[in-house]
Amino acid sequence: MVISPSAISQNTQSAKPDLTAVKARQQGAWSSGDYAVVGTTLQIVGEDLCEAMDLRAGQMVLDVAAGNGNVSLAAARRWCDVTSTDYVPALLERGRQRAAADRLTIKFQEADAEALPFADNTFDAVVSTFGVMFTPDQEKAASELMRVCRPGGKIGLANWTPDGFIGQLFKTLGGHLPPPAGVKSPALWGKRERMAELFGAGASAIVAEPRHFTFRYRSPMHFVDVFRTYYGPLLKAFDALEGPKQAALHADVMDLIARFNRSGDVTMVAPSEYLEIVVTKR
């Protein structure tokens, strides 16, 4: 589906939160556990995004909020000149280890998605899968993606939608631990209208298509155990609750899984919708 870059903005006024403090808490959450254990299961999303962007050998590609490097590796497999960035050094190290194992050449650099340390118009393609959507200052992050992309280049994103499994998981977490007042929901990045608001002014085209990634685990309990141990936001949510409140969150997550699980057996097979976006910079 093609979104008109001139789509009308529907920004609303809200109280201004302390985004620096929010970012510090988020960085702490993503630094906890080991996101790479979960991230590596999402590799196919990076491969699909590179195909949707029609990446070409020799192009300069920047992966923003790269985590353990799914899109970075996918782009390097297509002989692109790749720079992989994140603000969690441990995740960059996991990406570095993966690149070495596959004998891929990738530059790894610590960087904040809201203040990228690169000159204007540097990259042919700028990508992020389930990463930049979590930045507290959405407008600033989107502006940075556009700034470092050359005219005629592409920005490729994969963002969880509000109604998909992961979008609903974050809604469930918010019911137990309300997010900071005034901070926009990351799930907005999974809406076509929001993509037009953030990128439309500088885009010649925005193509957004709904996709699905299927979470496959040994059982619903296995999923909860893995995410509770390794996935920072869930780990921190459980750590912040005690006794009955922790048990209530656990029950709600299990109920959510039951809504999406289509396995028909003891395993978990839960599709989660995301929005695949390709923006062409004017």
C-alpha cells in the first residue's frame, strides 16, 4: 500500500516528559537480560526487509538501533558496505561475534538513534527492525534517519503494529506498569498514518505493507521464561512487581498468548503483525 507523503498530520498536544530520563531507563532495560537470544530468532525479518528495499551490492547501509545485527548481517550478505549501530555496547558485541562467525565485513559503532554521529546525506539506505520505534523522541529519531540518508536513498523499517501480538504484549505490560506520561507509544510506528506524519514531508514515496513474524516456542510457558529472562522490557516489568501483582502479569501474558497461539498442540505458534515500511527520500 502506498501512502501519500502529503497525508494530514494529526499531532496532539501532551505534557512534555523528561525524555532524557526516559531514554536512560530504556537503555537500562535493553541492557538487561540478553536481547540477542530473542533477536536472533527474528533474522528472517531483516532478510525480507533487504529484499523489499531492493538493496544492491556496494551500497552504503546504516543499521540504526541494530540490536544484535539482523539487518546488518542481511545487508552484508548482499555485499553492501554496512555500519551497525546501537546504544547498548553488549548488543554490538553480539553482532560483531555473529559477523565474524559468518565471515562478514561490518563496521560496528555505538550511537544514539536520536543523535547519529554521521554527516548529512551519507548513506544509500538506512534501516531498523524493531529498534528505532522505541526511541522516546519519535520526531527527532525520524529526522535523524532522513538526515543521514542521501536524496533518492531509502529508509527501511519493520515496526510492530498496535493490534499484533507484540503490540498487545506492550499494552498488557502498560496495564500493570503505566508508561511515563506524555511519551508517545512505540506502537504508533506500526501505523501508516504515523509514518506519513514522520516522513511524508521529505519523501517522494512511502510504501507500507503489513507482514507477520511467527513466534515459535516449545510452549507458552517456554516463551514467557525466555522473554522474562532475556527480553529487557519484560524482565524489568516482572522485577518491578511483587507477589500477587507479578502473578497477575504472568496470568495476563499467558492469556494473551492463548489468544494468538494457533499451534493446536503443546507448542506455541503465534503470528505477530508488523508493518514493513520503505521510504524513498525526496
